[in-house]
Amino acid sequence: MARRPIFEEVTDSARPAEAPRVTIERPAGARRAIRVWLMVLFALVVAIIAVGGLTRLTGSGLSITDWRPISGAIPPLTAADWAREFDAYRQIDQYRLLNEGMSLREFQVIFWWEWGHRQLGRLIGLVWAAGFLWFWLRGQIPPGWTGRLLGLGALGGLQGAIGWWMVASGLGEGMVAVASYRLAVHLGLAFVILGLIAWYVMRLGRSQAALLQAGRAREGRAFRMSTGLMHFAFLQILLGALVAGIDAGRGYTDWPLMAGGIFPPGMFELEPVWRNFFENDGLVQFIHRVSGYLLAIFAVVVWMRARRSGFASVRGAFHLMLAAMAAQIVLGIVTVLYAAPWPLAIAHQFLAVVLWVTILRARFLAGYPEGGTIRGGRAA
């Protein structure tokens, strides 16, 4: 073997390899079609969350006093049908204590809100069933995905049952609205379903081979911290539902203080004490505020860690998450200052959906970095 000179010109072949890249291989065939179907379901779930919020804000949730999953899809068609529905509503305490003297025309307004909300739920079930059967019968569901897609349908069915469980709580004696903790369960499951659909859409956005390759470049610490942020944000969503369930957002309209003090008056005045955590508007709003502050601090900590990522896509996702967090905090404060009028309240709920999805997207890209080279490179 010939000796190499001590001083030798380094050729291109001898240079170190470039920083690793994560290629982006897009899905094809049924994988792409299933993704489109899930995106339709995602849009419908966002819509039903918004309509559900408006149903609550208009006080319409108890206007239909029974649960008929099939026959309930047909609205009242005759004067006798309307009289029967109105008579049933006049038997509950919401009518007696809040709406006594309501006209039939006024009742029809709240009826259509609740009926529309239930119809959207039925539509989501039909879209899920039609899509699942289409892909399953044609043998187009990728390996490992049948259980996931069936699980979405099961959760949707469970959500319908929980919806009635929630409504039934408002039909009892002395009740003028649904129980706040049942509302929190109902909204929480909606966000779980929405989150799963979003996660599946992101996974199906790349081929299985591309996901396996991207997983090797996982930003482990950013992924773990964003997982914690996801759980914390979900808790804050549940707390927000408790606030909405008792209209606690309208009780204290100053900020950063509450009724001029750090703590609201009468935080534990209800007996037994545990009721205050669900029914005391001052304590419920105070917990929601403090949890929001802590969530914002944690989001900044996660962002500071993720901004050191070598992947531009990961950094960009966490920038977007922090921007959504800041917007939600500002909107929450404005909503309180104006005593939660329905346009601000529904915008606050919708922005919670946006924040939820941006957290999930940041977590996904931390787990499966997309494109780009290590810091300084260009996106592939």
C-alpha cells in the first residue's frame, strides 16, 4: 500500500458528511384519503364545540327534555308537535324560575339551537360510520389503524351519552342549568376527540417510513415538556368549563384584582366546603386565573427550551404555540373586563381550540421533526 504524504489536499470525497436531514415523504393512496376524511371530522368537531358554546350562552341546552337518538332527528312539524315540546319544557324549573311567560316563538329560538347542536352530533356519527365502513370494506385501512379509527367512533358514541347525562342534570328539581362538572366532562371529551383526530391527521400526513426516520431525530426533552404542557392545557380547559357552567366569568370584572383584592370575598362560604370548588363563582374564577398564570409561565419555559432545537420546523411550531398562548391570555382578560358577552366568550372558547391544536402540533414536530437541517440549514 502506497504511503500517503503528510500534507495532502483534501478532496470532496474526504470531507465530513453534511448535517443529517429528515426527508419528507408524503403519503399516497388510501392513507391520504383517510387523512382527508379525518380532516372533515375535525372541522365538524370544531363546529359542534362552537355551537355547543352558543347553545350554553343562549340558555338553550334544556329546551329539549328527552333523548331520542333516532326519532329526535325529526323536528316538530305541526302546531300540535310544537305544543307538545313547549308543554314538556314548561314542566321543568328552568322555565318556572327563569323563563316563565315565555312565548312559543321565544321557545322556538332556544329549541332550534339545541336541536341544531344534536343534529351536528348525529352528522358527525354518520360521517364517521360512512367513512370507516368505506375504507374497512375495501381493505384500505393501513395496518394498526383499525383500532384507532374504531376508537374514535366509540368515543363519539360515549360523547352522545355524556351529553344526555349532562342535560339530565339540569332537569332535576331546583336546577336552572346543567351541572358544571358534567359540562366540564362533556367539553373535556370533545377536546380529547379533537386532539386524537388532529394527531392522526398529522401522523397520516407522512408515510410510515418517513415517520420512523423522523422518530430517530426526536427532540426528546422538548417532546416530554410539551407533553406536560398538553396535560396542563387540558386541565385549564376543564377549569374554563367550570367557569362557564356557573357563569363565573361575569361575577368579577376587574383585573388583576378580584373585587379590589387579591382573593375574592367569600371563597369558602358554601357548605360543605367541596361545593365551593364547583359552585362558588369567586373561587372557581380565581382558580382559573391562577392556573392560567402558571400555564403561561410553563409555556414560556417550554418555548425557551424548544427554541434551541436544531430544526427550524420545531422552533417555528413552538413560536406559534407561544403566540396562541399570549393571544388567549389577552382575550381572557378582555372577556373578564367586559363581563363575558357572548361574542367574546365564544371567541375565547374558539381560541382555546386553536391553542390546543398548536400545542399538539408542536409536540408532534418535536417527536417527529420535519425537514430542515440542523441549525443553520435550509428547509428540505
